[in-house]
Amino acid sequence: MALIVQKYGGSSVADTDSIKRVARRIIETKKKGNDVAVVVSAMGDTTDDLIDQALDIDAKPPEREMDMLMTAGERISMSLLAMAIHAQGVRAHSFTGQQAGFLTDARYGAAHIRAVKPKRVAEVLNQGDVAIVAGFQGINVKGDATTLGRGGSDTSAVALAVALGADVCEIYTDVDGVFTADPRIVPTARRIPAISYEAILEMAACGSKVLALRCVEYAERFKMPLHVRSSFSHRPGTLILPEGADPRSIPNLQ
């Protein structure tokens, strides 16, 4: 049995049909004998829509209130996903960043994670249930909601995986892993089966948008294996591993 943290981005949970499909995938992973914790982004364009509404009201909204608003999108998707899993006969519990124990610095809009204390998430996993966590958010020492900035949900997933001692952190997106070029633009681009942290950091520094720098840096620091794959297929994606690690040791490759 493995402990797997899965992260689903906005395109993977864009509408209720997509959320139901993601719920089936989570249940499939669970039925293989794994414990599963999930980090989820806001649905589709929800975050952009919230920003537009805020700017329509106030051209320079207070940073604290913007972060309070920005956490709403992930709360919607986490609760709907928990409902979708429950509707398919498996127990699931959703948690905000605060409830999941994400403690950050006091910066609004681009906070850094200081600690993750996922006691309630671990309790749910120990019960044999699925835990769903809102990505991109935490709480500062004042007790205010904070957001993590670009790539925040990916960083949340890696940080949760490290805190739980997971075997792998799966990052689900709308492409089948990391490619030599953007496959949506370059049809001849090839998928890279496995790559080191150092190489993926170089790609990110050169403009690759597959993963944010902070996410990969966090994974490298704690040697957390990453598996970047598509939520729209069951093909293997790209493994991001410590130098010399054996890809065959990573669970849930199929």
C-alpha cells in the first residue's frame, strides 16, 4: 500500500462532469489499495472571474481582502469533489488550507509556506477515507487567509506530500507530462519519461510553464518524487526524480 498525493488543476475540474471524472480516477487509485490525499485548484476560470469582479468594484482592492476572496475558488472545487466521491460510494472529507494545517508568512498574494501540520488530513487517511485539500492557500500568524501566488496549488501538493511522508506526488494537468516543446504548438514534441529536478528547474527558468519553480525546489529539497501526467488519459506521464532514483519504485504508474 502506498500513500499518494494527487493534485488536480483548474482545467481538470473545470465543470461538474470533469469533477465527476476526477472523482472516478481518485476512487480507482484508492481501490488499488492506496491511501489518497488530493489537492485541488479552483474550477476553470474561477480565479480570473473573481479578480475581474474585485477590480470592477475597487481598482486597488486591499491585499487582505483579495486573499480572502481568492481562497473562495478552491473551497468550491474541494467541496464539490468531496461530494462527487461520496456520491460514488467512497467517503471523502474536504479541508481548507487552514484546516489542513498550512501555516504561511504574513505576505498577502505571494505567501511562503512556513510549516504544514496536517493532523486532520492524517486522521482522515487513517480512517481509510479520502482527504481533499484546497490548494493555493494557508493562514498567517494573524489568523488571516493567505494565497501562495503562481503555481501555489502545485506547491501546496508537494508540501502536503512531504508533511504526510507520501510515496509520490502526482500533478495532474491537461498534457501527458513534460515534453521537449509544447505539444499543443509543436506536433513533433516528445514526452520525456523521466527527468531530474535539476533539469526541470532549468526548463522552468527558461520559461517552461509545466511546473512552477517553487514547487520543484520544494520537491528537490525533500527528495519527493513527482509524476506529472494528464487527468484526461491513463498514459504514464513524466517522473521527476532525484538523480539515480529507480523509476520502477514509484507507485501508480499506470
